[in-house]
Amino acid sequence: MRPLSCEEVDELLPWYAAGEGEPDPRELVEQHLAHCPRCRQGYAETERLAALLDWHHRAGEGLQRLQERLREESQRGAARRAVLSFVRRLAAVAALLLLALGLTRWVSPPRDELPIITVALAAGEEEAVPGPRAKALPARVGLSETAQRVDLTLEVKNRAERILYLDVGGEGTELRLDLSGPGVRAVPATTQSVPPFLSRHLVRLAPGESYFLPIPYLVEGKRGRLRSLSWTKPGRYTLGVRYSVRVSDTPPSARDGQHFGRIRTFVGPLLTIQVP
Amino acid sequence: MQAQTREADADLVQRTVRGDGRAFELLTTRYYRAVGGYLLRRVQRADVVEDLAQETFLEAFRALRQGRAPENFVAWLYGIAHHRLGKWLRRRQVLSFTGMPPEEIAAPAEAVLLEEAEEQQILLGRLEAGLAELPEETRRLLALKHREGRTCEQIANEVGRPVGTIKSLLSRAYRALRERLSRAESAEKGRGS
């Protein structure tokens, strides 16, 4: 077959670049390009022009698609806030139920500065029910959420009529968050800067006083084995909270060492969260 | 003028941070084509460019909604685009296709980024000017080809003309546009040297 001239190749380049050329001329174009730098330059320019034309013609629709996605994302954010508002109402109902059951002393009064919702934590299984002293230590959970993270605040309030001491971060400190639903992701949390697991410290609680534990990124577990939880799909989720800490009504002495007080576990009612 | 744009951007950024979604929409209208043009320089595929541009803006939007307000929005935005592009290139292992050494892809200077983006903007401007000079019918054929993704044969069937005529009209348009772009670039180089 006769080789192609530069003019003929130039004519065929757009179709060759777009993959529309017939097989025979394609082969001839390739043969020509192999030894003609000027046509290779022309080929590069043709490809660039085709890409520019594609972008020029499609950018408008792409922009519309992007703006739709952004609007959906904004709406999802608003829906999430609405869900949290729902959860807050749910929490209020739970608190009322506790009131009706005569457990009012377990419920902490709401505090304006607490994020979004409050749920009274109640004792769970029989073996986890705290003794009389620790029974006076209700706790509550607050959830707050920004676009990418879910935070939790735990309040431990001393409802007893005497001073209580908490060994926060000490041996036995553990926070369990049971998040269940259609898509739960748990990734190891490398940070140790989550207050419940930060360096061991003693918390002295006067009667009626509260201690707040902010827990960012739904980090749970115990020191050295922390995980961060998040949801990955829309749907119905439940979140259970269980917090264990050593509690005593006498200040620690040197001989207490690692075994100050007794481990008490507080279990919260399940929160139901509808993720849109 | 540039300072005014930057100020207007900063205002839109602050409004986005405060939760005003409409403000970010205005930023997308202002920069979507330009960011795509910048990406196109390295990846000459409009479908990939669209994906990367969308990811870029979504990432920027999420960061702003988390309260992160950059000092220079445009440089920051191109930085995100560049980062996304680098990830895509590494994933596809097409570094040789772009002819760019890996270190250039990995660590762009802000000034270089903005300069490249501006060059692409100028190039797109020239293309638009060239298109405006073409006959209406040819522009329609180009739209069928490049917006709808039709082949010459499909276009011929749609407009009821022989395939040869369609190819000939499009070839003429491509040549005119190519010449216009390379002429402008030669003039630019002449001024620069």
C-alpha cells in the first residue's frame, strides 16, 4: 500500500486520535508518525485540542452535577442535625420514663453548655449494678456532630451526699461504645489524648458536682487498645455506652497503688440514630 | 482587580464556613472550569478531569464546613486539585504519559501552580474565541461530537448529511482551531524570548 503524505496524515489525525479511523489507514498513519516528527507534533496538538473541546463542551453539565452533589451534601448535613434533634427529644422521653419510674435521682439536670442531647445512664445487668455508694453516681451522654466527626460527652455527676473520688485513666478505666447498624467502621485510634484514657488522674467530686469527659471521634476501648467508630451507610443505628471507672468515697492512700477504690460500670440506654 | 477577587473569595469562604451552601456554589461557578482546565493539562481526558475536579471541590467544601478557612482560597484549591491529580497518576501509573517527573507532580510550588492554571485559562479563552468565529453549523457538529460523544457516522445520520461531508467540516474546524492555538503560543513565546 502507498505510504501517506503529511497532508493526508494531517487530514486523518482527528479520526485517528478519536479511534474512529478505518484499520488500514490507521496502520499507515502509525507508520508515518513513526518517522515524521512534524506529524507527531500535529498528533499531540490534535489530542490536546480534542481534550480541550471535550472539556469546553462538558464543563457546564459537570458544574451542574457538582452543584447538585453539594446541595445533597448540605441537605444531608441538615438532616443529620435534625436526627440529633430527634435523638435529643428521644432522650428527653427516656428521662421522663425514668422520672415515672421514680428514678429521678439518677437523672442529671440539663446544662446549657452540654452539646445537643442528654441521656441518663442507668445501671444495666445485675452484676454491673453499682453498690449503694456508686449508685449515687449517675452519668449522662451528650452527642454532638460536625460534618465529619461524631463526638460524645460523658458526664459523671455525684448525687451522693458525700465526697466521691474517681480514678480517671487508672487501671480498669474502660469505655465501650456499641455502635450497631448497616455500616460500622472501626479503625484503630493511635491517639492517647482522649481524656478518659489520658494520664491517670484523681477526680474529686463534691456532692452535686459533675465531671465531664469529652470523647472525640467516638473513641472507645481501653488504654493501648483504642478504636474510633463511625457509620458508613445510611440507615438505623443503635449506640450503647458503658463506662467503667474506679470509684471510692475515701481519698487514695499510698498503699492503694493501682487498686484504688472499686471498679464501677455505668451502662446507658440504647440510643437510636437514623442516619439519612 | 486580583486583590478584589481575593477579597470576594475570602468573603464567600467565610460564608461557607458559617454554613452558607449558596456561597460555595458561587465559588464553584467561578473556578470549576479553571480547575478542570488546569487538570486537563496533565490528564488529557475530560471524563477523568471531571471526576478529579468534582472530588477537588467536594474535598474543599467539606474542609470549609469543618471550619478550615484558607488564607488564599485559589492557591489552596489548586493545591487540592494537584494532590488529587498526583494520587490519580500514581494509581494509574501514567507518569510517563504526562512526561512529568514524579517530583514535580509531588511537590509543586504555589507560584508554579497558579502560573500553570493561568496559562490554561488563557488557552481555554483562545479556544472559546476560535469557536465563536466558526459557522453556527460547525459549532453544532462539534457539540454533537464533544458534548454528546457521537461518532461521525452517528452525526451524519442525525443531521442527514454524508459522513464525508461531516468529516470534512469537522477537519476544517479542527485545523482552524489548532492553527489559532499554536499561532497564539508562538506569538507568546516570541514575546517571552
